[in-house]
Amino acid sequence: MADPGLFYATGFMVMLYHMFTLSPVPSPQSPVEILVHDAFTLIL
């Protein structure tokens, strides 16, 4: 199991990314965001 702090830090960066891009939906061209979303879905 990965360190939960890593998920929180990654999620925070993704949140900041969405704030700056004003994009509430992850872009299909961004597999990293999809993986992060899947990781949070598995945790929650």
C-alpha cells in the first residue's frame, strides 16, 4: 500500500491544477489525472 500522504499531496496538486485551468473535469488526454482519480476512488 502506498503512503496516504502521497495521495493527499497528489490530490492537492490536481486540485490546484483544476483551479488554475478552471476545468472541473479531468482531460481524457491526461492519464495521470485518471490514475489519481482511480486511486482516490479506491481509497474512498
